[in-house]
Amino acid sequence: MRGKDREKVLEDRKRILISGILALIVGLITYIIYGEFIQTGIGFGIGGAVTFFGLRFMNGLKETARIKRIEDVFPDFLSLVSSNLRAGMTVDRAMLLSARPEFDPLDKEIMQAGKDISTGKPVDIALRVMSKRINSEKIDKTLSIILSGIRAGGDLAILLEETSRNMRQREFVEKKAASQVLMYVIFIFLAVSVFAPGLFSLSGVLVETMTELMADVNTDSMPQNIPISFSAISISTTFIFYFSLFFIIVMDVMAALVLGLVSKGDEKEGLRYLPAMLILSLGIFFALGKILGVLMGGLA
């Protein structure tokens, strides 16, 4: 665990160093363009914050993928350990011989747990330490069940085999449930990434067009007995643009979390959809805004 903590500290320092360097570069570019310290400070802060949280986001995705890979191969690992125990091996040797390269990155954790057991550490403590290193809620619950069975005096080989079978059945049920909610996932993805940016883009173009049309209308010369009235539009197109941009990004983030919860049962799993959703929604927002602007400008 101390090695894990040291690695985490080094990773945080590396992230801060990279963020600081890129923040200085962005601040320098901002100063060259604008030549003012206020814009330079804003560029420095935005560059550092975006880089820091971007790197943290990428590390989070990498860690989530590592945990998912371990969870996928864990039933095979339990089944192999059970077979080795049936062959008459001790617990530590059964675990060490189950550390296959195809189980990567689980094989490193297995080797460490096997070494801990062989050096005299109790099986339950070694398995709990391994669970903390893996940092998976599913595996932590599975190992808790195994340890409860060991304390109750059950046959470890049979217990591991039954646990492996149950994990495979649970994985099958999860995949079946994910296929049943696929239509909901597609609907949420299209609504947030396609339809919402299109509506925001259309509203921005309509406000801009109406503002230009109303600028040429003399309300004093209009007849007073008509059932409609004309007045100046007080909402600026700049406000509409940044308001739309902000809410598109917020909706993409929230929708990605919802997709992860609906499809995988974990909000973090939806973060993998976020880059594609941002690219698609922002691309549609800007492209449709340009097309509608040209069309409305031609009509005007």
C-alpha cells in the first residue's frame, strides 16, 4: 500500500507539473495576442485548470478500464485456483500458479498476494489487502463472501468454484439487462448530442435574425390599431451563444453519467461516452449555426 501511495503522489506531482507548464504556455500566448495582464491571468488559469482536470479525467478512465479488465478475468482466476487446490496444492502455491499473463493486470496482484501468504501473512488479510489494491467494489464483495465461507469452515476449492460460477451468471444477467435498456441509451444519446444542440443553435440564429430585422423597423410609424406590438429585443446574441454553449456541456456531462448508470450500473462507466458526445454536440451546434445563419441571411 505504501508503494501504491507513493505512486499516486508521484502521479499527482507529474500532473501538477504538466498543468503548470501548459498554463505558462497558454498565458504567454494570451499575452502575445492581447498584451494585457488581465487576459493573460485568465488564460493562465483556464489553461492550468483544463489541463489538470483533463489529465485527471484521463487517469480516471484508465483506472476504470483497469478495474473492468480485472473484474472480467476474476471468475477465471477463481476457477483456476479451485482446480489447483483440488490437485493438492497449498493456497499460496495455487494462487501463484494461477497468475497467468492473460490475466494482466490481475496477475501482478495475484503474485503479490501469493508472496504475502507464503511469507506468513494470514490468507484473509492477504486477500483483503489485494482487494484494496484492486479497488473494485464487486471484487471486494466477492472476497468478503469467500472469507466468510472460510471462517465458517467450508471447503475452499468448492467455495471458489461456486463463486466463479455465480460471477459468470451475474455477468450474463448484466449483459442481458444492458441489451434491454439499449433503446433508452440510444434515445438519451441522440437527445443530448443531436437534438438539443440543434435546438440551441436554431434559437441563437432566430434571436440574431429577429434582432437584425427589428433594428430596421420604425415602431413610431406603425399603425396603432393593429393587434400586435413591436419592441426592441433586450437579449443579446452573445448571451444566447454562451448560455447555449454552457448548457450543452453540462447536459453532456450529466447525460454521460446517466448512461453509465443505466447501462453499466456505475456512473463512472459513462465517462467513456463523454468525449464523443462533446465532439458531436458541439460540432452540430457550430455547423448548424453556420448553415442556418447563411440561410436566414439569404432570406433577410
